[in-house]
Amino acid sequence: MKKYTTISDISNLSETIMQAISLKNNPFLYSELGKHKTLVMLFFNASLRTRLSTEKAARNLGMEVMILNVNDAWQLEFEDGTVMNTNTSEHIKEAAQVISQYADVIAVRAFPTLKDKKKDESEYVLNSFVKYASVPVINMESAMSHPLQALADAITISELSTKRKPKVVLSWAPHPKALPQAVPNSFVEMMQLLEVDFCITHPKDYELNPEITKHSQINYNQEEALKDADFVYVKNWSSYKEYGQILSQDNNWRMTKAKLGNAKFMHCLPVRRNVVVEDAVLDSDKSIVMQQANNRTYAAQVVLMQLVEDLNK
Amino acid sequence: MKKYTTISDISNLSETIMQAISLKNNPFLYSELGKHKTLVMLFFNASLRTRLSTEKAARNLGMEVMILNVNDAWQLEFEDGTVMNTNTSEHIKEAAQVISQYADVIAVRAFPTLKDKKKDESEYVLNSFVKYASVPVINMESAMSHPLQALADAITISELSTKRKPKVVLSWAPHPKALPQAVPNSFVEMMQLLEVDFCITHPKDYELNPEITKHSQINYNQEEALKDADFVYVKNWSSYKEYGQILSQDNNWRMTKAKLGNAKFMHCLPVRRNVVVEDAVLDSDKSIVMQQANNRTYAAQVVLMQLVEDLNK
Amino acid sequence: MKKYTTISDISNLSETIMQAISLKNNPFLYSELGKHKTLVMLFFNASLRTRLSTEKAARNLGMEVMILNVNDAWQLEFEDGTVMNTNTSEHIKEAAQVISQYADVIAVRAFPTLKDKKKDESEYVLNSFVKYASVPVINMESAMSHPLQALADAITISELSTKRKPKVVLSWAPHPKALPQAVPNSFVEMMQLLEVDFCITHPKDYELNPEITKHSQINYNQEEALKDADFVYVKNWSSYKEYGQILSQDNNWRMTKAKLGNAKFMHCLPVRRNVVVEDAVLDSDKSIVMQQANNRTYAAQVVLMQLVEDLNK
């Protein structure tokens, strides 16, 4: 593996999932692999799970970790050719090259504006690091994707599925704030790679980018979609079409114990209780959100392991 | 030891103090004990001594340390059954369980509001972590107690006392800001466990929670109280009765060299010079505030050692 | 080495440069030297390169690193004898002594006010740490100097010079914000110690402190100054004379490919592209800013190595 900015950077998914599960069983087996290797984690946005699980994963491999909240430093310039006489103090060209000299791997978290679709889709923050850094880059959630989360989700489904081809449903939920499409995008892409019967359900006009959903089935009727589901991934996102807008806060889309039936409940967290999903679901044994969160460590660890193995070649 | 949220979690105080002093003499003797164990430190409030000494203590034991300023992430919800459609993004149930999966020990600092006595006394932040976390929790100063400080204070008195039963006085001091009762509460509780002649002095209406002070002697006359003292612990706190109020800023309660006499001066720091205590005291050899601060490391280290030993069982 | 607050703390400069280059070739050769030694890094101001490179340097030596953004704690008092009844919560006397008990080396970054020349020149933050700390102090950029940067610059010139006595020019550049004189001050002092033909060029009234520039040649004509230069260090600073003022934003002082000729371009970074220097310079092979930034690690590492060797004596 040369970088991990999108799930398509995984060359062998089923093997990677197997490796992750094996790391989970023996997290310190490769605790010498990362010796004298440094992960620099750069945060343009808030983080709890991603920060702690990725740091933990690196330390499990014996890596050094250095963390920088970029906003505590100064504003970076991403445009080419700008006369930098206003707010930005350093160009990404310099920042990415300099940090590469202190890091063996750089991990970046940078959310979308949800205002400027074209800019967000350009993934200018993440891609600028990929372009200018001389070391592998990991995406810790970018404007349009969250591949570490999707890998953790795939590990979780692999661990807990009792069928050859389980039915997995991605079900939109209401939320008071406009949220990115990063998590559902990467989840959709991941489901397209697994042997699952996959379907997406959301209100009209909440279609995700069709270049991502491709042939995946979309059903505007949640009840129909949820029928016989084995795994239900609940998540809010703002509209892609009317970019970044909240078009509905319809509580009928909230996940309930009744609707869930015998399916397992998934969510990437943080989750707003009794808005996105009722307490009765989260507090039941149908909820596997803790397994998902736990697998974040092993998703990050398997990615770091593959990146470091490649560096050591 | 299963947790350290209150000094009553110490099963054998004199042995624990002895162990701490022995760690101080040989801080790296157990530097393999914490290998592959992770301390996650969560700060809801500012910290200097607590942060550095606790991190240092963990590293002395070979532990990994991950630090999160919770306010850099998002606001947590502590109420049960809430419809989370306003400011809080994640429920403590999820947060505490998730962090437990990345941590072997969780340390939490969460100050009181000083507005809502009932809420503060419920210790809802600390106790929610204890309730929902699946790993041991350490109190790095909560709404109502600061047991790491009290343990460091006990170590300091044990080291420096030249008498079988020294006289220890807790003396209130003025301060421009309303401060919590956490430090005096834990100090009182600790003195009740040590073989000392203990007395508290403060202006009327500054009584601490009587369920904490219990049988401890209270004297409204500072001069009388200080007579023949061996150790004088000076500290401001806001009123417990008229909760969180500043009832007095009377400079006559400030500690002076003259009042202190031959006693040793103690304070948890940070201390406002010439408000709480005059320079002449802090700059004299009567002041043992540096020993107290130094012992913060060994108080934390002995607690972590006992917690990790219990985990390793 | 007992401290590193100014480049005059280096006892043998050419040997130190040689050691740094040798560390660069083998960064982990002394990875046991710093075992059980802790570097505490204190930031009063923002940092990217300094923070990451100094942390990296310490870890290369096997040291533990603890980082505190001082502003996340509380405001420190630096005046003697103050009645601390307003904004400051802790006196530097206590803070520096306490932190010394948790640290083997303390590194401090504290910028000038650029308002109060006398206060800035007193270096009250840095010097208070030197005065009250009981462990060696490293300057990570103070009000008036940046010796880690100057050492990295000296290493870079030593590595890349092809002449016995290269011509080095420090050339002022325009900038929209008032910047400190710390970097040019330390660069001037360093050039006075190296065997170089050194000259400074800037608009009138931008003279640096004459006690620092001493006998160094000053030329108000940039074109003349740059003639036959081997290394051109470009940097903005605000006026020393009319302290902290921006007296000129004259774009004619911007560095261009044409002016630079065959010289190598140096800058400490962050640099504002097309304000301080045009893209064509930074993007050319004449630019050695990346080597400078990389050498920050080895400048810090050689300093830490000398300090720790002294501690181990």
C-alpha cells in the first residue's frame, strides 16, 4: 500500500480484513515493525474516535506519534500562484514537504465546507497533501470520504455476519445540523466490494453522488428497504443535489426498535440519541456500534502496517 | 485498586504512601509494568501540574499516554433519555464505552459549575465515566474532590513530619475568583485518615460540606487555630452554604510569615502571590509547595501502579 | 552545554555542526541516550516546524516528550512582588520550578509583544524560565532570538557551500504583518561566527539592533548587496528603531529569480509566496528552504544531545 486516501487503495480487501482481525487477536505482535517510524497526525477538524484509535494503532506497531491541530498553528494557502498578502501564512507546498521530512506517514483530517461543492469535491486539502508530501498519506476523513471508517465497518460485518450474503441497508436519518456525505460515500463504496445484498434508503432528493452509488439499489420506502435486513447502517447526510442543504428533518426516518427488527444496528458515531435512533436500539444487543468503534483501531493498524511494510521494502 | 475517584479507593493508606516514597527513590524500577498499557487523559478543564505529573507518572511505568482536550472535540450529553437535537453531539454512554476500548485506564478532569450545587454534587461527569467505562477511572480533580492532590499532600506530610502526631491546620484564604471546594474537601478527608491533630479555620459561612468535615474541629479564629501548628495548608474556596458565592475577600486571612511561625506552608498551587499568601512565605524555607508538586508524580504513579497491577491479575 | 537560549551557548560551533551532520546520517545512533529523560515543550505561541522538529529530535534520542500550550492552562505572572488579584493565576517562580520537577529539559517558545521594546528586550519569559527552572532551558524562539533556526541555517550553509568563504546576504523583504527580529538577529550573530563574507541589505530605518549587527556590513542598495552572492537569506522584520512598526511594504524588495541569480535562496519558513519571494524562486532548484527545515531536526537533536550528555555527567 502506497497511501490510504480511498478504499480503492486496498489491493486485496478480503486479505486486509483477515489481517485486521488477526491484529485484533494479537495487537502487539508487530510492535517492533514501526520502530523509529513517525506518524504525524494533522487535524483541521475535531476528532475523538479517529484521533484516539489511529494514535493507538500506531503505538501498537511501535511507531512514534506527533499530533498537530493545524488551526493552532496558522492558516494554510492551497491556491497556486496566489499573492499571499492576506490571511494565509504558509503554502501547502511548503507545509506538506516540510512535514514529510519529520514524518514517515502523514494522516490528515479535513472536512468539507458544505458550501462550495466543486471545492469540496476537489478534495483540495487531502489531495494537496498527497501531491506535495513525499511520504504516504492517510485520510482520517476528508470532504468526500472516510475510508478508515468504511474499513472498520467491513471488518465488523465480516466478523458478525452469519450468512454467505447478508442483506445490508444504508438508511438515512434526520439530524439538526448539515452533515457531510463522507461516511455514507465510503460505506457505499465498501458495500459494492463485499459480497452483500445492498440497498440504500432515503427521502427523495437525498441521493448521494451517482458516480459513487452507481448500480446500487435506492429505495425511497424505508419500510420496504429494511425488510429482512441483517445489518442496518443508519446515518444522516445533507443533500448532495442541493449541496449541503437540510431538506428534511422528518422524524419518521428515525430508526426504532420496531423498524430494526432482527437486524444489527450500525452507526459510525457520534450519534444523537432519540434524533437519529431511539435509545431502545442503542441500548439493545442489536447495536454493534461498539464493535465498529473498536475496529477503528484495527482498521488503522492494518493500514499503517501495510504502509510501513511498503516503506521497509 | 479498581479505580481512584476518591481517597476511600485506597485500601491501605500507609502502605500506599510508603510505596509512593519508594517510587520516588527509584521512579523507573517498574518501567516495564505498564508496557502495552494505555492511559487516556481527558480534560474538560485547564491543567498544568496535574497534566504533566500524571503523564510523567504513566511514562515512568512504561505506559502509553493519549491526551484529549474534550472541548476540542464536541459537547457530550450526560442526561438519560434526552432528545439530542440541540448542542450535544455524543452521549457519555457512547463516549465512555468507546474510549474504554482504546484505553486501559481513563483519567478525567471536570470542574464544578459552582452554580448548580445539586448537579455538582452528583459528580455527573466523573460518575458517568465510572458508570459507563469498562476500565478503571482516575479522578484528576472533579467537582467535589481532588484525591491525587490529597495523596501527594499525605506523602509530603509523611516525608517531612518530625513528630508522631503533627498539628495540621487548613486555613482559608481570600481570592478574587470563586473557586471549587474540591481541594479542601479531599485534604480534610485525608487528614481524617492520618494520625494528625487536625483543625480547620475559615470565616463564618465558609463551612465545607458537613458530611465531609464530620467531627473535624472548626475554629473561626485563625490566630488560635494556627497556634503550635506544624503544617499549615492555605487554600481559598467559595462558600458551600451559599453555593459558589464569594462571601469575603478579607485580607486579614492572607497567610503571612508572622502568622505562620515555625509551621511548614502548604498549598496545592497555582497560588496567587500576595493575595492568598505573601511572598515572604513562599520564598522562605518554610514553604514546601515544591515538594507537594513533586509528589504529584509519585501519587499518580502509585495509583497507576496499583491499577495496572490489578489489571494484570 | 548547560542551556541553549542563545547561539553563544555553543562552546564549539564547527564541532557542533559536524555532530549535527553526523546525526543526520544516523539519527538513531544515540536512541538510548535520552532514555528516562523528559523534554517538556512549552508554547506561548503557535508553531509548526519548531514543534514537530524538536519533538522528533527528542524522540530520536529516546527521550519522552510532554507538550503544553501554556495558553490552554492559565496566565502566568512575571513581575516580582505583584499582588496577583487580577488576571494572572500562577507566578513564573512556581511554574518554572514545578515544571523542572517533571522535566529534564524545558523548551520554551515566547514571541515579543512588538509594542514594548524594553519588555521584549528583557526577554522576560525566556529569562524567567532560565532564572527559576532547575533544568536546562532551550529557546524555541524568543522575543529577540531564534538560535535553533540559526543553527539549522549554519548546518545548511556548511553542507551546501562549495567555497572556502561564501558570500552570504541577509535581504529584507516586505510583509503585510509586523514580524519580530528574532530570526534575523540570530542569523546575523551566526554569520559573524562562520567564515563567510556577510552583508545585510534593507531599506533605511530597518536597521537591526546595532549591538547585534556590530561590524557587519549594511548596504541599503539591494542590487549591489546581492552581487556575486552564494547564499541569500530573505526575511521580513518590523522596524527596530521605530519599534514594531511597518515602515515599508515596497515590493521592489521582494526576491525574484532575476535578482537571485546563481545564489541559493534561504528562508526560515513560513513564507508568504509572491509577497516575500516569487514562486519562481521557491519552485526552483536554487531554493534550499527544505534543507533548512530538515536541518531543524538535527539542530535540535545536537543541542538536546549536548544537554543530556551534560546531565549524565
